[in-house]
Amino acid sequence: MALFRLPTTTAPALAPRGHGLLLRAPQMPDYPQWSELREISRTFLTPWEPIWPSDDLTRSGFRRRLRRYAEDIAEDRAYPFLVIRESDGALVGGVTLANVRRGIVQAGTLGYWVGQPHAGKGYMTAALRVLLPTLFGELNLHRIEAACIPTNQSSIRVLEKCGFAREGLARRYLCINGVWQDHCLYGLLDEDFRG
């Protein structure tokens, strides 16, 4: 049935690799590994993420997610990536460049997560170091932004190791785990990254 087919028109595939990692867009065959990693990491991730929809880990929920991702990529609005360890094909987490703005801005916002079994091992720092040249290069961004809850010291370390500068505090910025939370705002400019 056509109703269940995923869109086939997509922008050129971005799949940067390095530091033993491959970053690429999610695909339907990723569902079992993705849902398992998210499920075993639920308690670990809950304090740092929006409330998950009730069907978030279902196959149909994942299929709907992939359709939205394909639309976002085709419209140059967002670019999702799974972070895969090349040595064994293990999924370690994900990164999304969202809120892509063009014209006089040329910016986007990063969000990321790492599964609990892989936390604290440097995977997300390595993944961002692999991804940033693609964001500034192929996607021609001038500025990349990120925000994190002030108590999320792990995320702050990742951003600062990757060269992001703290630019301020946004009060009650995002609704995380059902509560409007303050967020530290970070930014990285193309010239800072390449300089």
C-alpha cells in the first residue's frame, strides 16, 4: 500500500565518518537497534529530553519519524544522523541539526543524545567533531547553536571540547521532561571552527 511507503525524494546523502564513527540518516532497518537502545536508556535520557510520545518506540512511530525526517531533509529544515560505531555497527546515539535557517542567517541548532551504555566514553564529542566540517562545508552554515540545561555538565563538556562558546542563559527556554527549563546557550561560528 502506498500509504505506508516512505518518501523516496531526498537531498544528497550526508554520511560523514571519522574517529571510528559513521554518521548517517536513520533508515527503517535501524529500528530494532534504535528502539532497544532508546528503551534501555530511557531513565538515563528522561531528565534531558522532551516527554516521549506514547508510541515513540513502536515500529509505526519510527516509520512516522522517518517520513518527517525525509520531509525535513528535502525542505532543508533539519538533518538527522545516527551515530554508528564502525568496528561493530553498534548504534551509540544520534545528532540532529534542526531549525535550519537560510538567507542572511545561515544557521542551525544541534541536539544530540547518547545511549546509556555508551555514555562517558567520548563518542558524542567525536561525533560532533566528525559532523561539524559537513555542517560548515556541504551545508554552508555560518553559525551552529546548541542549548543545554545548566546541570547537564556532560553536555556542557561536549560543547566546550568542540569549540562552542557560551553566549548566555535563556530562561524557561525548552520544555524538558514536562517542565520549562532554563538553558545555557552556545554558539560556534564557521570562522571560529576553521580559524
